[in-house]
Amino acid sequence: MKMETFRPELPVFETVEAERLHIKQRLAAAFRLFSRFGFDEGVAGHITARDPEHKDCFWVNPYATHFSQIRVSNLSLVDHEGRVLEGRPCNAAAFAIHSRVHMGRPDVVAAAHAHGVHGRSWSTFGRLLDPLTQDACAFYKDHTIFQEYNGIVLDTEEGDRISRALGSHKAVIMVNHGNLTVGQTVDEAAWWFIAMERCCHAQLLVEAAGKPRIIDDEAALGTRESVGSSYGGWVAFQPLYQRIVAEQPDLLD
């Protein structure tokens, strides 16, 4: 006997203006959540979202504004040539990396990168995450590694190399730098970053304690179909969105 389940549905928009507002609200909420989870590190870190009308432009956090202070009204709009069309300039690394990810992945709406402690710590090993837990299976054979570290990413050629390393996957581990995740919605990209940071934390803890048991290939792939789908990433973000909007409604201003 199966229990009757409720399946939330992704929103459908009647106008591009309504879709744009929705995207910006999710983006502002994602920044507030990143601050709450401790992913803020000075001026490092950025989440971007492709504009639904102007596909060669993306919304991003303005430079040197703390994640906890991001709101809908102070997001910046930047095109793939680096021109600021609305708001203030963004972090140079945000443009160098994200413009190339958006150009290389037309299926991607959003990309997230921040300097989480556990993600950047795990990145120093230059290894993929193992399918140690149900949550980690979301990334099984769906993340990759950018094996170079050439200093702060300030030019688009480096961004192109990161984009090529990402390929068709949902995430890339940038060695000695940290993680970058993407999604078909802001919700999905933000959730993958949060989840991946936690998986890095879990694997660091497990490996420090002993030799872990790894989930076998068939079970890991089967689990990924559920917890690692685009919809799975989107729906997992919904309770976090509800929480942060209830706690910090000014983010919608």
C-alpha cells in the first residue's frame, strides 16, 4: 500500500516580468541562506541567474555587499561583455567565471560559487566525492574536477577552462578553490551548492574516522535518479526559501 503524496509543481509565468521578479526573489533568498550557512568570505562568492528575456545577461550580487544585505532591489544586471546594465559592478571573478558558464551552458539558468570551508578544504585533494551517503549520490557521476589552480580568476580564458571542465554536469570541484554548481533554476543551483558543501563536510569527517563503506554503482545511480534530478534540487530548496523569507522578509524589497 502506497501513501498518497503531494508533489509541488514548478511555477508557470504569464509574463516575462513576473518570471524575472521570481528569479530575483529566489536569488536574493539564496544569498541570505548562504550567509546563514556561513558561506560568506569577504568579497568572495557569487550566485548568478540568467535573465529570462535577455539571455546574454545575468543577475548577480554587487561587489562588496555582504550576502546578508542582498535584496531584490540591489541586485546587478551584467551582460556577457561585462557591461553593467543595472546596479553596481560585480566581482571580477564572478564575471570571468559565470559569464563563461552561462555562455557554455544554454540549459543553465543559475550558477553558484562560494568559499565554504568544507568545500574548499575537500578541493585540495583533487578528488571526486564518493557515494558515501544517500545525499552524496546526488552528485555520483554528475560532478567533475577542474585540476588547475592559477590564482584568482580574473580573465575569461580561465572562465572558459572552468566551463569546459564543468561540461554537462551539475557541479565542478575547482582544486584549491572550492565548488561551483549549476541548475535550471536558482533554487536548484543554490540547493546543489548547499548539499555539496555538506557532502564535503561528511566525507572529511568520515575519512578522518576510518575507512568508509561506499554505496555500490547500481544503488548510487538509482538513488541519483531521485535525489539528484533537476526537480529534486528545486523541491529541496523550497523549505529553505520559506524559512528565510519568514525570518528576513526585507530580502524581497
